[in-house]
Amino acid sequence: MTQPASEAPQAPTPPAEAPPATKGGGRRPALGLHADVRNLSLLGVLAALVLVGGITQPDAFLDVSNLQLVLTQASVIGVVTVGMTFVITSGGIDLSVGAIVALASVWATTLATQEYGFTGILFTAVVVGVGCGLVNGVLIAYGGMVPFIATLAMLASARGLALYLTDGKTQIVTVNSVLDLGLPATYVLGIPPLVLVFAGVTVIGWLVLNRTTFGRRTVAVGGNAEAARLAGIDVRRQRLYLYLLSGLCCGIAAFMLIILSGSGQNTNGNLYELDAIAAAIIGGTLLSGGRGTIVGSVLGVLVFITIQNIFALNNLESAVQQIAKGAIIVAAVLVQRSTVRNGDG
């Protein structure tokens, strides 16, 4: 018996380019609620640290110059962390960010580069950062290398090249237009220029991750790369763009570090990769990918830098500081595992 036309089976609708469901079932309201709670918790931790600093060293910690120093120090690693958040959200990792910062800073402060002044130093730092990110992206996206191995190789290579360029020596910056940006005279309403750059990168990063197709694709690739591919997303190209973005952030951070220190050194960016990963994790970015938060990552950076500042003002050993940082990372990962089991992510 012939089936009526009105009851004929319809052709399946092609999948839209919306991100696939997240690993925990894609319950967006729960994700938003947990993100808000997590950010409020980090704000509470930050407030508690400020209270501790104010009690233990009231004159030194609450001094305006010290607070400006905390924000300035947070700015450099903060810019790197924004790029790292995108990479981790996509399910990747970048162990080379500290070495890229070092290489970009020394390449941008050679005598030949400084002859081109402010523009030459900034341009070189950004190009070196993006170039290293390009190598990482090509090896991972099109070479099929595991991100851990590819970026570990870049870490070793970039550190080695930075040492070769400097011959183990510190390269002093003599371009006044660069050095002047670190002086109080350039502060805007008491805010250092580096902090303003960090704020700008943070806002742009938040908008890109939360309000653009690029951000949705990043979350989709991290949540389920195969489902993202079936939905029409070019997963390899997306991963390439993400490592380019990470390299760009490293180049910007290198220029900021040049302003802050007035020099280029092969030891710059030491352990930045660990600090950036740790800040992103305690901020709520899933190490397995599929969820990322720029606001949480920034709060994570502020928590770590504030801890370092309090420990330094109280003359506590750096070993104790590292132990405290490790404990915070472990606690954050345990909280993540608990929320994932409960359906958050």
C-alpha cells in the first residue's frame, strides 16, 4: 500500500555548525551556575589573601606602589594565561610558552633590532611569538604530533636558541620610548600601562571565547573533536589558529616583560608554562578540554601573584611558596573531578 505524501519520511537535516554537546551532556544552565560559584569562590580566596596581607604587613602590602607592583607582575603572566586558556579549552596543552617569551624577548632586544626603535622591538617580539606558535600548530594539527611532545620540543629549542643569541648575557634596552612605559609618569589614573594592556587582552579574550564562532568552535573541538568534525568544523585549522593565538600572547607578554625589566634575558619566562596552566585550572578550565573561562583564569593569576607577594613581604622561603601553590593546584583538580562526576562538564 502506497504511503501518503504527507506521511513520507523526510530527509535528515544536515547538522548545523553549532558546537556538539559537552562531555557531561551539555547542560548549559548548570555550567553557568557552577562557573559563577567558582568565580565567586576565587574572589573570596583573593579577598582572604588581601586580608592576610593587610594583617601581616599592613604598611607594605596595602601601599599603593605594592598593589601596582602586584597588578603589573600579574599582567605579564596573565596575557600568557589568556592564550593558554584557549589552548587547554580545545583539549591541547602548550609547554613552550615560557621559552617562547624568552626567545621573543632576547630576539627583540638585540642591538640590530633596537636600531629600529619602539616599533622594531614590538614587531620582532610579536613575530617571533607568532612564528613559534605557527611551528607548534603545524606540527600538532598537520603533523599529527601529540601537543605535549611538540611543545616540549619547542620548549627545548626556544630556550637553546635564546641562550645562543645572548651567549648567556643580559641584553640591556637603550630605547627610551620603551623604557618610559615602565615609569610612574606614564601611569593612567595611577594604573600602569602594562595593566591596561592586560585588561585589554582579557576583554578581547573573553569576547572571542564567549561571543564568537571561533570561541564556540574552540569549545566544540575540546569537548569532542570527532563530533566537531562531523558538524563541519575544520579541526586541524582550528588547532593551528589556537597555537598561533598562544604564540601571539607570548609575543605580547615578551614585549611587556622587556618594558618591565628593561632587558632581554634567556632566563625570562622561567616556569611560565606551569603558572599559566595552574592559573587556568584553578580558574575552572578543564584540563581535558571542552570548557574554558577567561575570568576564572585571570582570577587564578591574581591569586598566585598575591600569594607570591605576601610570601615575599613576610620573608618566607620560596620552597614554602611552591608547596602552597602545589596544594592549590591539587585542590583545584580534585574539585574539577568532583564537579565532572556530578555532571558539570
